Amino acid sequence: MKLHFKQYFFFLLLTALANTFFAQRNVKIKFGDTENDKKFEEAQMLFNSSSYFESEKLLNEIIQTKFVLNKYHKQDVYELLIKNQLETDNVMGADSTAFQMLRRNPNYELKEENNTEDFNRLIKKFDVHPLFTLGIRSMSVTPYFKTTKTYSVLTDVDYSIPFDKIAGFINYNVWFEFLPITNLSINGEIGSFYLAPHRVLSKNGWTLKYNERMVFLEMPLFIKKYINLGSKNIFAYGTLGMGYLGLASSSATIELKYDKTNIYTGQTSDTTISADGIDMIKMRNISTWEWEAGGGAGIRFKRFALSVDMRYTGGIGSFNNSKTRFNNSSLINDYKYIDNAVRLSKFEFGGVISYTFNTKIRKKK
């Protein structure tokens, strides 16, 4: 199976970000600036010899330097600065420094075994989580059609025949998340997709083929509950919600083949009639609803996150309008075709790449 450009680009982007993450986790702490290296080493020695004020002075000089420190370098500097401030009972200063450290590194992982009880207690007082996140969700979609009510025109034709099963397809949605409280978020998506359902009705000497192209706009809204898997940067989640399903366009092609008998000669011949581009939108419900439930797991690094999930979406109500199914007289009289009441459901398996624009940091009461 050939990959389309969007799929190939999405795969490369995920791979590059994952490699970057794991590479950075193995970087040894080194400032790359000889003067700051020496200052930090001296600050560590001063701290170890209980010269806390002198150590704090050197650390503040490093922070104020024009040399740009990356996340891991800053983390070491801020950690040591907090420890100095705690040793000198500068609680307000330690609070402020902890806030600055967490603001610069929202995914900070506390390693309790490396720190004092006072340090661990201070960091645990802060609740840090993403506030607003935006991303792209790529998923493999398998649609299902369920007939809920059957309508007939000819008594000797089985009109309960459903739409043929449609092969799965790849789709992309814009995804956003708002997380006002820890581990519970409001999520939404917007995207579109098209389906080409197909029905074949037949009896002896009579075959009807119906094809339709339907373009949908989909906007689900759901609640997500997070569970940390031993680390706040590795997580699992469950989702539950509702979605709007709007039909943007719908057109059909129909073909009828039947045996026609000449009343004068008695001879039978094959006859075919067909029509293209039949506007079906007036015979459809423009707006329907769907429920959805699912779950997944993922990993955060810096402001990016990667996750994989699966989701089942169940249609609520038929996309065929029972009040207007008889509106197209040609379909009824010429082709003996009529719609059934049909619900659309989907199974989705996909991945999300996202970026957090805002982080919420608050001190617990």
C-alpha cells in the first residue's frame, strides 16, 4: 500500500520527535560555557560546605547571564538555588524559584531520593498541568452501516439488503484540549470525511445498483480522564462524549438492468436505464448526532505529546430523512428504489501529535 504525502510526513514527524526526546534524555549536563561551568561547580562546593548565601549569589549570576541555558541546565541551577534558599529559611524565595523552575519546565520529574524532605515537600505543593493544547489526529476509520427500518416499493424484492461494507480509510482531524483541573479535560475535534455507500437489489431478470457519495462534517466534544503510569509524562486515558455529524453534500448514481419483453414478438431483451449526479441532500437529515467512547496512552516531552488511541462512535438516528424519502418520484417510479433508515457508526484507531500553548501552575491549598 502506497503512503500518501500527508501520511508519510506525519510518520516522519513522529519519528523525528521521538528520536529527539530520547536523545535529550541521555544528554549529560554541561553548560558549554566555561565561565558558567566553573561558577556552577563552585556553587555546588559552597553548598556542600554550608556557604549557602555565597552559593546562591553565584547561581543567580548564572541565571542572569546572557548565555542561554537549555531546560536540563536550568533545572540543575534552579534545584540547587531552591536547596540554598531552604537551608537559609528563605521560604518565599524558595517558592518563587520553584514556580520559575516549573514554569520553564512544566514536565519536571521530581526524584525524591536525590533531594531533602523539605525540597520534595515544596515541589509537591505545586500542581502543574497543560491548560490548552492543540494538535492533529490521524486515524484509520472503519465505517459501519446499520439498517434500523426497511421500506419497500416492489413486494418481490428484498429491500432489507444493506449498504455494502466500506473499506477503511485514513483521515485527519484538528484536535484541541482544555484541561482546567488536573487529569480531567474537555476535548474537541473538527474534520471532514466522505463515504461512498453502495447497494445492489435484485430478483430474476432485474438488478438495481445504487451508489452514493456523501461528504460529512464531524465535530465531536468529549471528556477525557487521565491516569499517570508511574510518571506524569507517561499516561493513559479514557474518553466519553457526543458529536455533531453534518452532511455537507450527497449525490447518487443509479443503474437498473431488466429483461424487457416485446408484446408483439414475445422476445426478451436486456434493457438498461441510468442516471448520474442525482442530488440527494433534500432526502437526507443534514444534522445528526453520535456518541463516542474510547481510550489510549501517550507520552509528553517538553511541550509536545504523542499518543495512540482507539474510539468507537455510534450514530444516533438515521441520516436518511423519513419525511422526504418519497420526494424523488423518478427514483420511486422509474427505478423502484427507496432508502431504508440507516445509522452510521465507526471504529477509529489513530495517533495524536500535539503542542501545549499554555500551562497552568498553581500552589495547592
